[in-house]
Amino acid sequence: MKTRLLYPFSGIAGIFFPVGKPEDDGTCQFYTTKCLLACAAIRCNPKEFEQIGHEKKKALYDFIVGESIFKVLNKITQELKEMECTFIYWFASGDCTTKDKSRILKIVEYLSLEGIIQCGYTRSKDFWSDVRKYTDNIALTLESYAEVQKTQSRGLFAIPNYKKGKVEMYRGNYNSGTCGASVYTYKKIERKANCLECYANKQGCFFELP
């Protein structure tokens, strides 16, 4: 099987890691019971998820963490050119584990130097704290606004609304709308989630403080 690293997601290129607990061959080290039960990559099946199952996710994950950094970066940049894309969405499924943190940070750093725009979600507080050196568009997912306040940080945060299947987006004390697997809501206007549109309009992951 030829390993592919990037797949279309929300109008850009997504990196899908295996979903689930590490002991179950997943990468969700910082999972909560609620998030695994409600995970869109498991429970829902939008068209963007249909083309990539666990086997492909595991293959691309193994390539990213097992091959040389040069080989990984070369393949990512080649696939971005094929997709005519300059955006990467990290962890369209799965997450960054502690053991993979330094390697993923090196990849993010290099891509940022190449002008690649990077966004996404993570539950790893350590990864989120360090990745902000290179991009402000990766959100730390927490379970409540009280947890956001405890961080005493003005970075980008995501709080899941499990009933609606969306996440509330915050940067500091500012709400920047909600984003779901297929629909983005901003100022009570719903539309298909598209990272390029959010980037152009400075919404969602790309929301900027006034």
C-alpha cells in the first residue's frame, strides 16, 4: 500500500492520526471519556472521513514518526503541491502524544519557515504551549470555560459542545464562533466549514483579537 500523508479536510490538507487510546493503537493520549464517545471520526461518517480508515491512518502515522525528518518533510511538501494547497490541518483525527511531541514540533517549525499555514486541535497542553512559537492557529481543547480561565493564557481554545456536535472557539476571553465536523457558525450564520474561508474572514481558528 502506497502511504499518503495528506487528505482533503475542510477545504485544505488534513493529517489524520489513528483515533483512540494509545493502548488501543490510537494517539489520543489526553482523551476524556466524553470525547471518545462523541468523536466525529468514529461516530459520524462525513464524506471526508470515508476515504481514510484506521489502516491508512496508522500507515501515515508510522511514516511521520518513523521515517527521517527530511523524507517526511519532502513528502508533505510534494503532496501539498499536488493538492495546490498551502494549508495543513493537524490532527484531523487523533492527536500528538508526548513521545511524538519533539518530532511533530520540528515538522511544524520547518513548514512554518516554508510559509505553510497550519491549524488544528490538540489536547496536549505541553505540545500546545510549545507549538505557539510557530503557529497561533492550533487550539487547545478543554472541557469547560473554567479550564480555559485556569490556564491564564490568551491563546486559542476549543470547548466541545457534545450535544450539538460542535466546538466553541475562544481566543482569551473572546468567543470567535463555533466549528463542527461539517458546519461552521459565526454570528448566528451557518455555513459549510471551510478553513480557507475562515482564514480569509479571520474567523474560527484564525480569529484575531481586536
